[in-house]
Amino acid sequence: MTRLTAPLSRLLQTSLALLLGCSALAAHAQSDASAATASWPSKPVRLVVPFTPGGAADTLARSLGEVLQREFKQPFVTDNRPGAGGNIGSENVAKSAGDGYTWLVGLDTTFSINPFIYKSMPFKNADLRPLMVAASQGSIIVVNQKSGIKTLDQFIERGRKQALSLSSAGYGTPGHLGSAILTDATGIKVNHVPYKGNAPASTAVLAGEVDGGVLSASILVPHVNAGKVTALAITTARRNPLMPNVPTVGELGHANLGMEVLFGVWVPASTPQPLVQKIQAALEQAGKDAQFQERLRSNDLFYEGLTGDAAVRRMQAQTERNRAVIQATGMKME
């Protein structure tokens, strides 16, 4: 039997001690993570909304927070951090600890549009993990009454002959993408006119500053129902219950003009899987609340409730579609 030399014996002993020490540390870390998951939430949870108060993402965050606060007896606080098309608030969450106490409640556009139009991004899509596609919202194609356009086909015909000025809530917003989709799918000519928000973009249509726009339906509902603007089509596959007389693009033979915005919940990618599963379960339970669903409906949000792989696939499909449109049309920050 070969005897080990003293140096080799000491080396093996040291290696074994290190291995046992690493195993103990790993077990301790796993124990701490399990304890943190079991006790979550033990303090306030921050819901970062990367847009201004009063918008759809803000409504979703506050509505979710109310339900979750009742359930867990902990504050769920909405923290609005607007700017750069959602990049500022999203970066804040991406660089936060993955401990379950900082969430992002925002739009898919931050992930499906911004990386393709901004020269640089302060974070990577992979830095944030989607937990839920909570809701979706369509847009409405509208024109000023003075344009004389009454139908979607007339709108397309006019746009092929002369450029139409279309407003949006700003660069990289759904309205900006909607104009690009119209150009890509129908060949119309568009002069994109960005405003600072949906409200001024809608006012521009009402005042005749622009020919029309692909805008948030919720803001335009009272104006459409009062006949102050002409609604040509809804961009979702189903009619909007707030404007039931407005047809969908699919009903008018233009399904390729369909588009919707996805509203979701993300956490830092470093969040442990057991904690991810616990938060997803809490979100799924909150989504069943009748008052929560009614509040979404009244704010023109359609509840989706997709979690896990289904949420990831939906976001990936949205990103691929938007990327293709952006590359085909040259949509960019101007």
C-alpha cells in the first residue's frame, strides 16, 4: 500500500476541509433563501411603474397593490419613475436585489420596442424576469372629422396618395408602433407627430392639428361616443365593450393591422425560483378578485393572467413581431 507524503496528505486534508466548508455555506445559503421565501412579504413591497401616474400601468399597479395588501397585510406601494420610454424605472428594478420586494409593473414596449430604437439601453431584457402578462389593451385608429374620412379603406386610400399626419404619445410608444404597422402593412405614407403623452396626442386629433392617430382607446371613448372624432377601427381581435359599435381591423379585412399592448409584472432575474413561484401564485390569486377585474374593464384593460412559460412565450412573440416591423420600416428615435 502506497503511503502519502506529508505535503500531499496536508493538501488533501485542506481540500477536503474547503469542500466541506463550501457545502456548509451552500446549505446555509439555501436555508436562508428558504426562510426568506417562507416569510415573504415581511415588509413593504415596491411596485415600480416606469410611467406617470394616472395611466393604465399605474392603474394596474395600484389595483394589484390593493388586493395584495388585503391578502398579505403588508403595504404594496406604487413608485412612479417615468422617463425614456420606461427605461428609467425598469433600470431601477433591474439593478435591485432579487428579494421579492421590488417589482416592475409596466408595458411590453420597454422590452419589445426600446432595444431596437434606442442607441443604447441601461439594462438587458435578460436582467428582468416576466412573472405575469396581467392585461392587454388595444388601440383605436381615429381621424379628425374635418378629414372627411369615414372608413378604414378610405383612410388607407388617402394615405397611399398623400402623407397623413398621425399623432402618438411619443417615440417608442404604441402609437408610434401603430403608425409603423400601418406603413408596413398597407404602404401608406405617414408623418409621425410625437406628443408628450396620450392626452395631448388625442387633443391634437380633436383640434385638427393632425389628421389622426393610432391611440389609446380609453382616453378617446367619450369623444368617440359624442361623435367628436371618427373612429375607424379597433386594433384588437375583439370589439371594445366601451365602444361596441366600432369594428375591429379583422372584421374590416385588415387583420394584419392588429396590435395590442401587454401589461406585465417583472422582477430582477436574480430572484430565486421558489420565491418566483410564490409571487406568481399571489398574482394569480389576485387576478381572480372580482373588483380587480371590474376595475381593469372600466379602464379599458383586458385581463390576461398568463404566468410562467405562457407569459414568457407571449412576451417573446410580441418582441419578435415588433422587431420585424421596426426593422422593415426604419422606425427610430428622431
